[in-house]
Amino acid sequence: MKRLARPRRRALLAACGCAAALLAAVPVAMADDIPRPPGAIDNRGYELVSLPDKDRNPMSLVSAPTDDGGRIVYSISGSTPDSSTGGLPVYTASRTSAGWVSKYDLPPTPDLLGTAYFVSAATPDLTRLVATAFIGIGNNIGSPDLSVVTLDGAGGQTLLHTFPTAFASSGVNAMASDDLGHIYVLVAADSDPLLPGVVSGADLVYDLGGGTPQLVSRMPGTDQAPLCGTPSGEDGFAYELYQQSEHWASTDGRRVFFATRGDNCSDPIQLYMRDVVAGTTTQISTSPLGPDNGIQRFLQATPDGSQVFYETTTSYDPADSADGDDNDMDVYRWSAATGQNVCVTCGVPNADVLDSAIVSEDGSHVYFTSANRLADAPSAADESNPNTYVWRLGRPSIRFIARTDGLTNLAKTGTYVTPNGNALLFTSAYPGLDALTDGSNGGFSEIYRYDDSDGTVTCVSCPRGGVSTSNVPFGLVRANQSVMADARPMSDDGSIVVFGTNDALVPQDVNGGRDLYEWHNGIVQLITGGRTVYPNTVGPVLVSLTPDGHDVFFTDLARLTSDAQDDAQKLYDARVDGGFPPAPTPPSPCHGDCRGPIMSAPSLPAPGSAVTGPGGNASPGSPGRFTIARISARQRAAFAKRGTIVLSVRVSERGSLEAFATATFGGQARTVGGASATARRAGTVTLRLRLSRAARRELARKGRLRVAIDVAFGSAPDGRRLVLALAAPKGGGASRAARKATVRATVNGR
């Protein structure tokens, strides 16, 4: 059946009214031999994307797909028929008329530059990749070096640079131009003393794209590297994973943004732009009208780098008449054309922006939160359920949206905005939102969709006519590769949303656990099967939609297609008008009654281990194991004081680690931090977890905060929980109570 183009389908719906809307909810007649989601809308069919035979190993890293949904990059945890090294083999899967074909991207074993390759950037068509190779050159496994390479998709690689000392435990996240002519990397202090312009002890940004490393983070006037270096993260130069597209570098690679304290490390952090073609550096945060507090964080640049948005408590705009102190945060926009800084949240006094605002990729919308009553908000709020607002270019006033759980620019943690800014996804447990649906969130965090074209808010994950029984799974996109900058849980026009939930929203969902659902213009149906009972801490995970929502890529343990050969995690595409008929199988010989007994669906075993031994794999179903080092009193006191804690986790095999911190305040359970890492082999891995700003403020306000940290590892059937009762430090240092028994930690199962 030919699929109507989306604009035509919308026109028919508008013309036919309610009757068409009812018809849209009825599943389309579908061929019996194509595997499909139960009761599927949009005529989706399942397609196995990853290798049918991957030696019973689970998926590891997955990229965002190409815009047409025809290509995607992924890695396997463990050896495959193509790679017996036990590393992380990298594949590019391409769709053909007969099915998906995976091509091994790494060079032959003698030419490997490490035991694992982590992809961090790619051309838009995914034909060329930037990757980081770890642990040794050739067979010298003991070397601690790190190499950055490009892969040509045909087994060839080009070495860009080898750093004598590895400086990243989970790969380097390169910011690259679309043609990979510029590849920007934040290089840790002293990882290579022979780099040009190196400053001992200072992290700096380099361009590796031209073959010879070029220093990028140069100061205006002197053209020298800042003595204080460039910090990592949103207040320096991000190489963290999972962020929505931010464009620290423009798509053509000409403009690069970075922040630094300059040559005096007690000075505030300032924001700069480097034009690598002109060879000039411009300070953006300049000419303050009051106290100079520098910037708080970089938020977003437009793809061409002509505009940049950032948060600050400094006043650069006369309209910011209420600013000038550390208690009033605002969002600013800088234009390369005018060189001016304009406050976009100063249309109302004392905006006091909380957490991290979100800016649409085109710079037309800024979404932000505040506890204050601004614009048309009905009342003031608290920081645990702040008021959320939107500024739109050309609109005279700020618009109130709703009370939410807060915003973040990490799609992995619960918020997403379309590139044009017209639709926003957010989570909220605020009971006052129940009036927006015929169901109730039950005080749990559910997923809501805001439409800026008409100002409406819709709960996409609330049970219709019922009450939610649990929070939606942490995050909207649970992908774990830095080239996921374009991963999306929503189509670019906002009409399709895919999300995970433990609630059964349709009768076909009978497994009592997590499933993926599609919301399409108000109609909700399953993406996953709704029948598979998953082991603890394991469930289907959304990777990304294509911009038009035509393809939904996700990982799942279930065998959804006839060519799936194992019960480890696999990569699928639920494609509109997709699916491939199963290959015919010869009949088995039989005698007498050939009908056979009626069988129930087989139970799902635990996934294959990611670690490889002499035979390439651990025993099928062998669970992974991990332990968490006990938290010292000094660590707990530092966590209360600085909001950051480092967990030391010992793992039995290769696999992915994830940690999620939760706390209850304002009467609601909140996600207040997260961290992840990939263990390349058995041993000790560190997780650095940072407490959210809202949680730190709650700790300072109440003096105490109970934080639970849940840690999950690979195929381990059970997680671990640390419970930390934090006491606020006094007088600027760790309090005596925080150093003693009032700050307690317990680890389940230990």
C-alpha cells in the first residue's frame, strides 16, 4: 500500500474531521508474513539492523542514523565472526531492498591501533568516521597511548595523532566539521608535551583535521594559549557524551567556541570565538555594565556559528537592569554580525533562570525555568517543580508553559526540543497537569509535549482514563555514543514521539514491564512487542527517530524478526511500510501427527556476556558482576560541599556502566544526577557524578538531603544502590556533621 506524503495525510485528516481521526486509530491491513508491532499505527514493520550472527554478544555503542534512515553505525561488546580480538568491533549497517547489510569498519587485526575503537564524529552520511583507539599500538597491549583516526568505511584508517598518554576513559568526543576537514579535540594536560603551544598543566583545544595538530584555544592579541587552560564541560569546551546538538564548532569548521579564565586562574570564566580561517580570536563576554562574573555555561550556537547563547549573572545589556549579582541568572545571545550581547530573558525583571536552559538549533526559541512568577504564570513555584517559560524570536513577551521537573540540554535525561523550537518534550510530576489529559500522572514523572504554535501541553505517556504507577524510565534517548548529537525522541515536526514506560497503555501490553510506545498526533500504540519479560535493569532502549519519524531505531533483547539468532541485545528499525518477509524454510520431516504440542512463548534468558575469553565468549547467560568501593567520609563530605562524587566500580568483564542519582524534595522524587562509562575489560572503572543545581540548592536550603545512587552494569541481573544522607557544609567548608556519622552510606547487597 502506497504511503501518502505527510502533508497530504494531514490535509485529508483536516478535511474529513473526526471520522478520519477514528480511522487513523484503526491498524492498517498488513501482510501476515511481515513482523510488526501489535496494533501498529503507520504500518510499521520490524527490521533487524545489527548482525544476525554476533556470537551472542550484546550491542555496545550506537550512533544516530542518517536522515533518510538508510545507514547507522554500531559496535558490539565482544568478538564477532569479523573480529576475534575481543574488542569493540565497529560496523556500518546499510539498508538494501533485501534487508540490512553490516560492513566491518575497522582495519585488519595487524593494523589495529588498540583493543577498542570509539566513534566520536562522522560525516552526515556516515561514510567516514572519527574514532579513538585505546590501549597500545599493534600488539603492544601494555602501552597507555591513545590514537585519533579517521575510518573510510572500507577497512582503511588514517592516523591523525597518537598521544603518548591516554587522557579519556571512554573515548574522546571530537567536534568535527561536516567534511571532517576540521576535527577539534580538548586535549588533557601534559598528554603530549610536543604539541604546539602546549602549556604544562593546562587542557587546550586542538584541530587534528589537517594532519598536523593546530592550537585553537588562543587568547586575543597575544595569540598564545591561556595559562589556565580550557575546562571541560559546558563552562569550557564540551567533550561529554549524550548532549543535544550544541555546535561548539560550526558545521563548516570555521568558527569554534571555547571558554577559559585566561592567564589569571582567579578571574571569572569568559567565552571566546576562534575564527580558524582568519586566525583571530574574539572575546564574546565583554564590556560588562556592572560586576564581571563571566559566564555560567555555554548553551547553543547556530549551525553556522553566527549566533551563540549562554547563561550568565553578568549584565551586558541595559535591559538587564535587575542584574549584577549572583542571584539573578539570565540567558544572553551574541551575534557575530553586530558583536552585541542581548539579554533574551530580560523582558521581565528578575528572571533568575534555574538549571540549564535549552535553545533550539536555529536560535529561534529559548526554553528556561524559574521559581519566580513571570509573564502569565499563575503563581510562583519552587525549584523542585519550577515554572517553565519560552522566549521566541520576534514575539514581544515571554510565555508560561507549565511546572516541570526542570530542563537540561541532555536528551538522555528527559528534555528535547525540535531543531526549529516549535515543540518541546519535558517530564513533570506536578499534579496540576492532570487537567491536560483524561489520565493522571499519579505524582510520578511523565512525558509531556508542548506545542509553541498553539501553546498547548499534552501528556503523551499518561494512561488514558487511568493513573500512572511509576516514573517513566530515566531519559528520552538512552544511547551511549558521542556521535549521538542528532539523536531525537521526536520527529522534527513534533507529530511523533517515541518513549519508554512501565505502564501498560494498550491492552496488548501484558509483560508488566518496560516497553517503547509511539505517540502520533494523540494516538498511542506499541513499538515493542509488549510480551517479553525482561531481566532486571534490562529493557528496550530508544536509539533515535529519523527527522520525519519514518524510522524508529531501538535495541531489544526480544527476537522480533525471524533472522534474529540470539537473545542478547539487538538493534532494530520499526520502519513505516517496512519489514522483510522471512526467508522460506524447508519443512521438517515428521511421522504421524505433525501438528506438534501447543507451546507457550519461551522465556527470555539473560543476554550473552560481553567479555571474551579463550573461546571468544563467556558461557551464554553468565551474568556480569560488579562491586562498588565503599565511600569514605572525606568523599561524602566533598560530595556535600562541591556536589561531585567519584565512584570506583570493579567489574568482572567488558560492559557499560550507568549511575542515576535520585532525591525526594518538594514532595516529589527527582532525578538529580547521572553518569556512565564503558569498561573495556575486567577491572576498575570510575564514574564521576555531579549533583544537579536544584539538588544543591535544596541541600543548602534545608541543610540535609538524602540521595540514592543506583548503579547498573551490562548483563548483571541486579543493580546496586548507595544511599547518602548529606549534610550541608557550614562556613564554606565541609561541616563536622558531614565528616561524621550524620553522612552515612549503605550499599545494597554488600
